[in-house]
Amino acid sequence: MTELRVCTRCVCDDSIPGISFDTDGVCNLCKNYDLIEQEFPLSEATQQRFQQIVDSIKRSQRTAKYDCLIGVSGGTDSIYTLYIACKYGLNPLVLHVDDGCDTEISIQNIQNAVNRLNVDLYTVKLDEKEIVDLELAFFKASVPDLEVPPDLAITASLYKCAAQFGIKYILVGSSFRTEGKMPPGWSYGDGKYLKSVHDRFGHVTLETFPNVLLKDYLYYFAFKGIREIKPLYYLPYVKEDVKRLLEKELGWIDYGTGHHESIYTRFVQGYLLPKKFGIDKRKIHYSAFVRSNQMTRDEALAKLELPACNDDTVRADMLYLRNRFGISLEEFENIINSKPRAQSEFDSYYPLVRRLQHLITIAYRLHLFPTKIYGSYNRE
């Protein structure tokens, strides 16, 4: 087996689609990170930019019941974004999408936060038959984008809720300093792609599932004037310090590894993706920590030697999902062990994105669309 080439600065390696290295062995993902760092440096000026955004939100939404919308999962990023909004004097509506896979800790974290911060919580309960059929369809499709159904449900619900309540600003709890950007070959999703997979492998009619297509994005952006803001891009964000703050201020409970606040996501990222597709998303996340000096490169490499989930958790999650899908152990194992399919076998907006990539990049730089993480458009 050929040994993987690892970046000399972070822990990304050439198992990642689209990665390349310069003569010093530094990967292009590190270079992409540096571009964002140049746009959002840790400085007083950057924090002042966020204060100006907050002031603008308050002025434009002064007659509205809520001046912004924040989606929360119970994890560190989203709960801290809610905490920041309240500290800056905003009056957010909190949205949670219940897909039936929340852990008890995540539910408790959300409830503690909204109670202590005295904000309103709006919960969208997904139709169980529809979300389960969608998830099972993606399992059967044998593509790595298994998190598309819950992720798109959250995105669509945020925009739909914002439009319903007349809210113009959605505060998104993501940070390039702790998350990184997944390459399209490891994680891709859009409404057309979801529909294509479900048409082929699904069985339940999707009557209420909150999908979002290109026309919906254009409607929400152009006609409703809804914008996304990422506070954690503008403000210092050291995750371990934030965890201690949230524990003290909001009674927040650490659930362990990132993105494991959902049983579904925990199984997908912690077991199935590494086993079936050779995809370990921790490489992207840990590399972001390394670049932002929140973890040493040696610490990250050591963590990658350990499994993302222990055997007991994997067995429990597998049993949970078997029961959720209503299938036997044999059928579940056959699905897990089936040959992976290419994402290109299904319809999506990806070819259009590829054709328009230069125009999209210009639009992002002119802030016509929410700020993106500069990166490759390639799946290969």
C-alpha cells in the first residue's frame, strides 16, 4: 500500500480529493485558509466590522419581533453563536430541526441555553417516515454524502422560518478556524441531488420535507433579502475556552467529539465514512485547529491514530439505525458493504457550479452571496 503524503503544516493528506502540495510540502487547503485569514484577521478592526454588522441589523429590524435567526444543534458552535448574539444585544429567534436523532445531551444543551438566555425556541419536527426514507435512500445509493438529508432540512428550515417571521439575517455558527472546508468529493449536497437520490432509492412521497432548490435560494436572496452572517469569522474563537465559558454560563455539557450531537451523524462520520469510503473528516477539522494554533500537528496526528468512535458506541448506533430503518442486521450489513457509487451518477447542480465557478467567486468577493471558504471546485 502506498504511504499517504501528509502536509508539512497540517494533517491533510493525499486521500483528500483535489489536494496539492507546494515545494515545501504545504497543501493548498492551508493556502485557502490563509486567504480567509487575510479577510478576517484576528484584530480589533475585524471585531469592529462585526459590531457595525450588529448595529445595521438592529436598525433594519427595529420594528420586527426578532432581528435575527439562529439554528442550534446543541453543539459548541451554534450555542456559542446564540450566546454572542445575546451579548451583543440582538433579539434572536432560535430554530431547532428535530430529525429524531438528537442525543439527550444535545436536547438538554438547547433547553438550558434558551432558558438562561431568555429567548424563544421554534422547533421544526420533521416527518419521521420522510426523513427515515431519505436517509435510507442515501445509504442504499452508496454515496459518501449521507448527511445531505438532515443538513438540507436545516438549511431549508432556516430560510423558510426567516421568511415566515420577516427576519432578514441568519446567524450561522461555523468557524474556518475550527471546521475547515470539506472537498466536494467528500461531502456535497444540494436539493436537486437529494431529489435524484430519493427518486432512485426512496419509496415514501416527500410531502412536507423542507428541501431547498436553486429557485428557492434565488427567491430567499433576491426577493426576501435574507442574508447569512458568520459571527465566528469576525471574533476570536478558541474552542476549549468557549466550552468552559458555556459550561459556566449556560450549563452546557460537552458531548465529546465534534458533530456527535446527532446519533445519525455520529455513526456516519465516526464509523461508516472511514470504513466504507476511507473518509476521515477529522483530518479537515483537526487541520483547522492546527492552523489556528489550537492543537499541535503532533497532537492531531496522534488523535487520528485513534478511532473516532469506540466499539460500544458503534454497536449501539448501528442497532439504533437498524431499528430506525426497520431493516435486519443482514440487510444493513449488505448496504454498508455494498460497492460505493460515484456522486456523478446522480443529478445535481454541481455541473452548473463548475461552469459558473469564476462568476460565483466574483460574486462572493463582492459580498453578493454569503462569504464562502475559498477552495477547490473539483471532486477528484
